[in-house]
Amino acid sequence: EIQIKPIFFIFLNILLIYAYVVALRGHFTYNALRVSSYEFSIIKAFNEISTNPLMAFSWAYKEYKNQQEFKSVDTKQLNQLEEKLFPMF
């Protein structure tokens, strides 16, 4: 009968988790893809399918959150601009 120590299973789990992280993100010294530089092919469809779905979702979520922040507008400036653009109303 083969005797395997529990420390071996712990080491194996840590190794598998490391391999999973490397497979998803790349090695820790590797500079990961950014939103601004993920296009590495002239074929748009290839660029879209080559990104990690979790990264793409993260980018989309950040953009969604950024779009929800509207700057406040001064009503006085708004009225002046409205009169300038639409003088007959």
C-alpha cells in the first residue's frame, strides 16, 4: 500500500493554485494586458475572443461605473448656453 503524507497534498494544492493563476493571468513578472493595449492583431474578432472573459468583464464594469459619475452643471452656465444655442426658444 502506498503511503502519502498530507504535506504532499498541501504542496500539490498550492502548486495547482499557482498553475491556475499563471494560466489565467500570466506569470507574476509578466505585464498583463491593459484595456488600452489589448489589440495585438489586425483582425478584430481575434482580439475580442483572445481576452480573458473575467478581464473583459472587469474592464466593462469599470467603464460602466465611470459612466455613472456625472459632473454637476451650473444652471447659470446652462441657461446662458441654452440662450446662445437656441435663441428663438
